[in-house]
Amino acid sequence: MNKAFVRESDSTDELCPKCGAIGVPVRRDVVLRHVREPASGSIAESANFCPSPGCDVVYFDMFERTIAASAVRTPVFPKDPAAPICACFGLAAADIDLDLAEGVNTRTKACLLRARTAEARCAELSPTGQPCVAEVQRYFLRNKG
């Protein structure tokens, strides 16, 4: 087929060079806050978080430079399943699993309510610089089964 008639992809998503997952764009200050020196200087100003649990890449850039989980200051979810999903209030997957096992949503709901208050510091504490609400809800619903 003649390439002149092949439509180019409209996607501007950057993919993790190790696992191919779609990256979550992160600000430079977020990367600097979470990554130990000197690794934080090895990535471009514009970076992405790899959300794939099985991949050891935490951050990557469009030049396929990566920062591995071993270079972050504290464990991050989902790279480490024991790390808090909500960095602000410490809600971990194990807490959500307890809610599910008990047939309640007490811990999960309390965290989601607190995450919507002024005391939430997601932009500072989350490895993605984004609120945890979507990830907490996604984990709860995925495991509700």
C-alpha cells in the first residue's frame, strides 16, 4: 500500500519505552520531589509517569530516558502494591481490600471525602501530581468483583 494514503495517528500520548503503557504527564517539580539525586537530572523537563504495575519504570521522557523505582525516595503505587494509593492520607490497596472483604466502603469513602477537602495535598505528595480520587475509585471497582 502506498504510504501517502495511510492516515497518521492523531495520538499525542507518550508511551513507556519499557512496557508501552500510556504515560501520565507530570510536572518537573513532581519528579524532583520524588526522585533522588542524581537520577532526577537525567530526564527532560516534560516527563511522564508509567502507571503499569509490572514495569519498574516510574518516570520517562520523550527521549526514552527512564527513572526506575529504585531511584524514587519512597515507594509509589502501583509499582509497590504496599505503597499508599492516596499519598495524602495513606490509604493503601490493603485498606480497600479490607473494605471489600468486610462488605463496606468505610475506609475508602472516608479517604475520598478527605481528598476533596482543603487538607488534601495531592499535587505535592502524589507521584503523578494528580488527585488520588480516580485511582482509588478505579482500584475499588476493579476489585469489587
